[in-house]
Amino acid sequence: MDDELTGLVESGAAVLSGLLVTDAYERVVRPRVTAFLTGGRSSGQLPDIEDLDRLRDELSGAIAQGDTRKQRVFARELKSYVRSMIDADPVAVAELLSSVRHERETETDERMAGVSLVNNTIIGPVLGSGVQHNSF
């Protein structure tokens, strides 16, 4: 179960870190995360939306400056936020991430930035080749 939780934290942090630096954060993600954080959960460990806003600004600055050390620091901070959110309500976090992905899939404006998360597990030997296509 601990490996599963670690995987969920890693994938949740990857999704949020990708979305923090896009226009989709203000339009889609921020309102939904705000609703999650203010949803009456009793955990005092949950971040405030202002914490994520600050992290967004600092992460954007670190990316613009090419400061990989700061990017790693902010990634660890984001993972701790995601972990506290999962501890408070894992089902709601899964629904939140799913709804954010679904919103992007139904978006028709091609000028909008998008983030896709693919998480695969391969067990055993793998023979063959494959291609992954990304569109930006």
C-alpha cells in the first residue's frame, strides 16, 4: 500500500507541477483546488490556496532562470502538499485530478496549454518497440 501511495503522490505532484505553470491553473485548477481545500475537511495540515499560488510564482521564476536546484526544492514542497491532501481525502484528490484531465480533453481551444499524465507499469521482459507522440 505504501508503494501505491507513493505512486499517487508522485503522479499527483507531476500533474499539479505541470499545471501550475500553465494558464489552465487560473482557469480550471485553482477554483477546483480551492473548493477541495475549503470543503470542510478537519485536517490542519492542508495547504492554503495562497501556498499554491506562491509556489506557482516561485516555480515559474525558477524555470525561467533555469535554476534546477530551486525547481527540485519546490517539487518536494509540492509533494508534501499533495501528500497532505491525499491523507485528508484520497478519493476527492483522485476525482480532482480526473476532473482536471477531463476538462482539458473537452477543451476545443487549441491555443490552451495542456498536460497529460500517463502512468504505466510493466512487469516482466518487454520485447518490441513503441512511439510516444506529444503535442504542445
